[in-house]
Amino acid sequence: MYLSQKQKKKFAEIQADFREIKISKTGHPYKCGVGAITYPDSLDEPARTMITSEHTISKMSHVVKDSGNNKKD
């Protein structure tokens, strides 16, 4: 499956670094964050663990660039 421009934009956004301060139910502030994930996935590095929700667009989804075709992107 090839990604549309809209899907490419969504993946680039969700794979980026994420940090924010959240407030617990009791009113206590705490730090929440996730580091950036390589997008598209590197073919020269070990792969991340695949999970069962790969059919959805999420931070855990894998995207690889197909260099063996004639498509521009």
C-alpha cells in the first residue's frame, strides 16, 4: 500500500518528538512525553517490534520507503 499525501503528513506529525505537562485527576502536574521515531523506518538499522494494530495510523506503525519502484514518492 502506498501512502497518500495526507497520510504522509499525518505520519510525519505523529512520529515527531512529543512532550507536555499533564494534570492528574488529583491536580498533580506531571511530565509526559515520547521521543521521536525515525520516519520512514530505516532499512539499515534493526526494526522496531511490530504490533497487531499495524492496520491503523499510529506512532507505532511502520512505514518503509520502496526504493525498488518507479514512483517519485
